[in-house]
Amino acid sequence: MAVAGQRRRRKEERPGEIVEAAFEEFARSGFMATKLDDVAARAGITKGTIYLYFPSKEDLFLATMHEMSRPSREHLAALTAAPQGSAMAILRTHFAFEYAQMVEDRRTREIIRMLLAEVSRFPDLADRWRAEVIGPEVEALRRVVRYGVERGEFRPSAAEQFPHLLFAPVIMACTWRLMFGDDHALDGSAYLDGHLDLLERGLMFGSRPNPSPSAGEGAPRSGAGEGTTLPEGARP
Amino acid sequence: MAVAGQRRRRKEERPGEIVEAAFEEFARSGFMATKLDDVAARAGITKGTIYLYFPSKEDLFLATMHEMSRPSREHLAALTAAPQGSAMAILRTHFAFEYAQMVEDRRTREIIRMLLAEVSRFPDLADRWRAEVIGPEVEALRRVVRYGVERGEFRPSAAEQFPHLLFAPVIMACTWRLMFGDDHALDGSAYLDGHLDLLERGLMFGSRPNPSPSAGEGAPRSGAGEGTTLPEGARP
Amino acid sequence: MAVAGQRRRRKEERPGEIVEAAFEEFARSGFMATKLDDVAARAGITKGTIYLYFPSKEDLFLATMHEMSRPSREHLAALTAAPQGSAMAILRTHFAFEYAQMVEDRRTREIIRMLLAEVSRFPDLADRWRAEVIGPEVEALRRVVRYGVERGEFRPSAAEQFPHLLFAPVIMACTWRLMFGDDHALDGSAYLDGHLDLLERGLMFGSRPNPSPSAGEGAPRSGAGEGTTLPEGARP
Amino acid sequence: MAVAGQRRRRKEERPGEIVEAAFEEFARSGFMATKLDDVAARAGITKGTIYLYFPSKEDLFLATMHEMSRPSREHLAALTAAPQGSAMAILRTHFAFEYAQMVEDRRTREIIRMLLAEVSRFPDLADRWRAEVIGPEVEALRRVVRYGVERGEFRPSAAEQFPHLLFAPVIMACTWRLMFGDDHALDGSAYLDGHLDLLERGLMFGSRPNPSPSAGEGAPRSGAGEGTTLPEGARP
DNA sequence: AATGAATGAGCCTTCATTCAT
DNA sequence: CATGAATGAAGGCTCATTCAT
């Protein structure tokens, strides 16, 4: 009985174990360079067994991508709720979550890598990702921006048209880490803080471009008081 | 004589033609899935000829990456010049250039894709790209930001520590187009304008916390400094 | 169960079958010119199967040489026993054996051919053959010669320093047959008898060159000629 | 004029230079593994030039073998002259020559190696070698032996039927050096002296059974008692 | 005569896939 | 369900051969 239980449990877990192993190998080497022998070895089974659960290497890859992107898809529900409270607070919460997901979670990072790498072989993958993950997220962000504008919190800006601009630092940190490795990662909360700070305050002191660039080096430097306080004159 | 010239020119042009064809195939299919037969066919030669100029597929790939990233490397010189005039104007010029290069130029886009895809197989490639292209660019941006701060044009911000934040929308547009294709590209000058607008003005109207019509916890925090409070769960 | 036995036996027999087929092809064509396709075809399998048992063509060659030279290596034990009886009898027995092995056994002949042909590609092969086969044999022969000298059976001679001289006719017959084919083989027991006769009696009648070359054609010819015994009358 | 002379001389020497280079490469690597590129490089020309003089790699090999075996063929003339003086002296002279040729001359050695290695690919080569070199030599030796027997210098023996037996130590030294390298060569005049000594005197003291100190079956067989017993003092 | 760029057939090796057990 | 031996279609790379110059 116990054995049968083991067996059954085993049987139900097999596909997950295979997908798990496949993910590691696909992430390491890409689709073409991944050998089913290595996947099988990592899963502790033999090559033939993979074919009991997946009809081909391509199907295994698709299943792996689908399975591994499940958290990203599920997380979307939280974002689509009706916005409440300050728009900036919503963005803070959202990007903290996004950062944890797309930068610090190795799996999501690797999903991104594989999507980029295998688009021409699996065009549907990117399509689905856009339809089911990124697209909804962009729309949700757009709604938050509009919500902030409507409540007078945000000024009207291109962020309504391109919520991607808000999202960009997350993608930057993700691709940066994908490309240069964990040792050169941009993470740490300072990066996220900087991201949110720029979102909130913008790069420049005032609300409009400095009217006297011609002053050149003579341009009035803000005093010792670093920065966040502005000369009165610059304020309305 | 003219004929000999033809011959010689042929010989001199061959490597370039092969690299050109290789780039297309590598960009389309990735390193592993690219067949030298296809490269040869695209170059209008036969497979053996490739080996007259490149000792192996890997060398061809490396040569292709090197050759195709030459514009990016050469363009750096312009950026390292001593800054003059308004910092914002420098950024405008720079990002216009970057946008044209990393988003609208298909080749640079595909270089990025291959770097991301083949990092584990060619770790040196990413290292060199960081050392020779992205790293210098980040440093140059950092200098511009400092210059802007010193001349009182910019407020002190995390952009000094993470110039990547300024760069991020370019990467976003690049990866977006890589992943979803030209039909879903974010380009058009509106995106760049929005990027620059956000850079210049920030997302919000003023530098001071909005009087927060609804008050409450959602009110945007003043920039007084350290940042944003995050939900506990989102912190590493 | 019987079927499983078949399977298992198959698996166990495969390497031997492959080595067998490989030997024939390598012997026929040499290492470079041998196609694994031909080896596979001869073994009744496909090319890929070879790689289930041997990691490369070179390894297959080495395994083939090792396997095929096993009889030669094993036969050495008999030679290293302490000599008993007449030294000449020992030599007779030994060379009869060697002749059967190195001349009449096609496999050993072909091993010799391959050793000679592939020395520059597989230098270790010849080294091992010298250390494990020929070297010990030469030493064993040297012991027999010394034994013969010690018991007053043999005169002291260069054969102590160069037992190869005793061995040479075997090598001659081996290479002769390798080079000119079975149709021109030197074999038959007459050659071995002649070899042993020369060993025993030497080429000349007396202890010193005939003092009367002037006798010329008139020199007394031995009668019937064949055979080692001469008519009494022919002797002084 | 001088240039033209150079050119002409060059042109006439080219085939010889190519054959020279080809010999080194064929000897090193065998027919199949030899690259015409390497031959050309060694000859200081380019690959295409080889085809101006030899229609194919096979022809080049055949020409190389023919050219390199010329000394062996030419030397035969000396052997076919009518024998004069003592047969043993003829043999001495002959084997000294043969030894210098087949053992100490690297080229002849390598010719032997190639003949053995490539027989199945170039069957005619061995045939011609037998017909033009080895065969005549064997016949010449046979004549010398008969001459020695007729003049009473040699006893009748199997050497008449198998002159190869006399020749064998030369082949042994040749193949030994081919197989184990110059460092393990058997050469030095001691080997040749031993060879000639065995030829002349035989391995055993006398033609008559040794009084057999231990008697028994081990006693050396008696020849018919044909006075080959030597004065003790004449023996080393 | 000589070059050397180009060819293309061929071989070793790999690996996704199949199937008998 | 699981195995693993076997397959066979490719693909990277080599090299003898050709030919325009």
C-alpha cells in the first residue's frame, strides 16, 4: 500500500520533475543546445521516460515555459483590482513586487532570456506572453497612471501613452543581470529606491527646464544644501 | 589587370560577406541552430569557403559579434568628450543617438539578443561588451549627471549612482521590439519624447509633495530622502 | 526471461562484435581509410551504435588492437617458465609456436602490420607491444640461449646479445606474407625446419671457411641433398 | 639569361622536390593521412602546383615510391654479377650492403613501412617490389648459396630453398627500428657481426652431438658426424 | 609555370526519437 | 511505468581537386 502510494505519487510528480530539470537545462544552454540526456539525468530518469510525458523536445520546452511562467501570470490578478489610495503608493507596491519577480527571481529572469532567444523558433510564446502577462501589466499600469492624473496626483505625461517607461528600470535590471551575471547585479534596494525616486520627483529641480542654460558654468548652483530644497524663485 | 583587381577585391570582401550572412543567420536562429550551409548559401558561396576565412563556427560567431558591434564601440568616442552646455541637452542628444542605435538599428538589437542568449556559451562576449561598450557608456552618463548637478541643473539623485535608470527606457524599447517584433515596436519619436520628458520633469507636477487631495496613507512622501517604504514582503 | 537473457547477452556481445568487425576493416584499410560506416555494416548495426560502446574512432582502434593482441600477450606465460631439458628442444617448441602465431595466424600478422603502419599516430601502441610482448619474448629467448651455453649445448655467440637473430626468420615470414599475400607465403613446415636446422647446425660444413675454393665447381656436392644428414662418403 | 637558367633548372627540379617532400609526409603519416597541403608547404610551393606534375595524390604516391626505391633497384646489378672468390665473402659484402641500405638508411626503411601499410590500396606496388627488388635478391642469394655448396664451402641446407632465412636478420632489424624507433635500434656493427657469425658457424659448437653432460632426451641431436668440430682454441 | 580561391563530396560525431523488453 | 539499446538524419569540418588569373 505504501509502495503503491509512493508509485502513484511518483507518477503524478514525474512531469513536474521533468519540467523542473528541463528548465534548468534550457535556461543554461538554450533550446537547441540542451540535450534530453542531460534533462533526464538531472531528473534522475532515463531519456525514454521523458517521452512518456512529452511527445517531443519542443513540447517539453513549451510546457516548461508555460509552467515556469505561471507565477508571473497568477500575479497579474492582484494588479487588476480597482485602484485605491495614492497612485504613487500603488506604483511603489507594484514595482517592489515586479522587482522581486523579474530581477531577483532567477526563474523569471531566465524565462525572459529564453523568450528573447527563442522567439523565432516559438513565435507563439512571445505572443502569449504579451497577451497574458506583459500586455495586461502595461494596461494596469496605464490605469494607475490615469487614476493618478485624475485624482490630481500626477501631471499628464507620456506615461499614459507609454507605461513602459515606468516599467523600464525593472527590465533594465533584469537584462543587466542576465547579461553580466549575479556578480554584477544592479540589485539591492538602492536601485529600486532610485527608480521610485525618479518616478516621483523627476530628475530636475524644478517643474520646467532651467531657463538659463546659457549661464553655462556660471549657472547658479544650489547651495550647500544638497538638493532637495530649491531656490524660492524656482517655485511658483 | 582589372580582372586581377576583381580577384583581389573578391578576396578582401569575402570575410565581410560571410560575416554579413552569418549575422543574419545567427540573429535568426541563434548560435546552435544556425547551419553553416545556410550561412554559405546566403553568402552565395559553399560551406568549405567559410573555413578559408574562419577556423570554426565559434570563431565565425565571435568575429560576427565583434564586427557587428563595431558601430556601438566607435560611437563611444563622441560620448567621452568633455561636456559642454546644458546637461539636459547632452542627454537629449545622447539618448536620441542611443535610441537610433539600440532600438531602431536592427543590428544592434540583434547583438543584444545574441549576447543575452549565448552568454553561457561565450562568457567573454558579455564581459567585453561590458568593459568596452556598456560600462564606458554608464560612466559617461554618470559624468553628465554629475556635471548637471555641479552646474545646478540637476538635483542630486540616485541617477548618479545608477545612471542605468536613465538608460532603462532604451533597453526597454530594445527588448520589447526584440521580443514582440517590429509590428509591436514602441518606437516613434513619441516614446523618446516621453522618455526625455520624464527625465526632465519627472513623473509628477512639482518637486514638492502634492497636497494630496485624499490625504491618507496614500499621500506621496516628500523627497526628504531615504526613500520609499516598501511592503515588508518585497524586500530582500 | 529467456528474451531478457537474449537482450542482455546481446548487450554483452556487442562490443566484441564491433571490435571484430573493426579489426577486419582496420586491417584491410588502415586507420584513416577505415569508415565507421563500413565497420557498422560489417557488424550488422548502424554507425551510431558504435558510439554506445566506444567514444571515438581512435578508442575503437586502440580497443581493437588491445583485444586482438590478447593471445600474443597471454602466450608469454608459457615462455617464462624455468627451462628444462635441452635448450634446442625448447627453441624448437618455441619457434613452432611462434611460427603458428605470427605467421600462420592472420590476426597476429595484421596486428604487426597495423603497429608498423600507425606508429606515428599511436606511439603508445608500439611502446606497449615492446614492453608487454616482444621485450619479454626477447628476454626469454636470451635466457634459453644462456641456459644452453651453461649446459654446454650452445657455444657462446652473439645470440646472447641479440636473441633477435634467432627470431628473425619468423619476422621475415610474417612480413613476407603481409607484403606479398598468402599466395606467396613462405610457410609450410619446410621453412620452419630450415630455420631450426640453420639454428642448430649453422650454414657451413666446417668450423672455418673451406680452405680450397680453388676446387670450384668440382667441390664435392652432398648427395641427395635434402635433409640434414649427409652421406658418409661426403665427409672426410 | 641567368634568370632563365634558374627557371629552367627550377622547372626540371620541381618534380624531384615534390617527390622529396611527399616522401617525408607519406612516411610520417601514411597515404590517407597525408595532406597535399603539407606536401606543398614542405616543398615550398602551393597545392595547385603539385597537380602540374602529378595527376592525383595516388600518382604522386606511386611516383614517390618508385623514385625512393630506385637505389634498391639499382644496387641489384652488383649482386647479379658472376660470383667470384669465397661464397662467405660474397655474403659478407652483400649483407653489409643490405644492412646499410635496409636498416640504416631511413628512406629504405620507410619504403618498407609504406609497402606493408598500403598493400591493399596499391597491390601493384608490392608486386613490382617483389618482381624487381626482393625477388631478384632472393635469387641472387640462392645462387651464392649454391655456388658455396658447389665449391664445397657450404653444406647443403634449406638455405638453398629459402635464402630468406639468410636475409631475415636484416628484415628483423629493419622492422624493429620501424616499430620501436631509432632509440631502440638494433644497429651497430655488433648485430651485423653476430648475424654473419651465425651464418658462418651456426649456433652450436659442433656438428656432432655434444657429449651431453646431462644426457637424456635433451641431448643435442647429432648431425651425421660430419666433422664440424672445431679446435677449442678457435672459439671465442 | 604557378597561384590560391573555391568547390563539394565525404566522414566523424551527435542526439532526438523509437521500441522491444 | 520505465528502461536503454538502437536508429538515422543531420551538421561541423576536412581535403583532394579544379580553374580563373
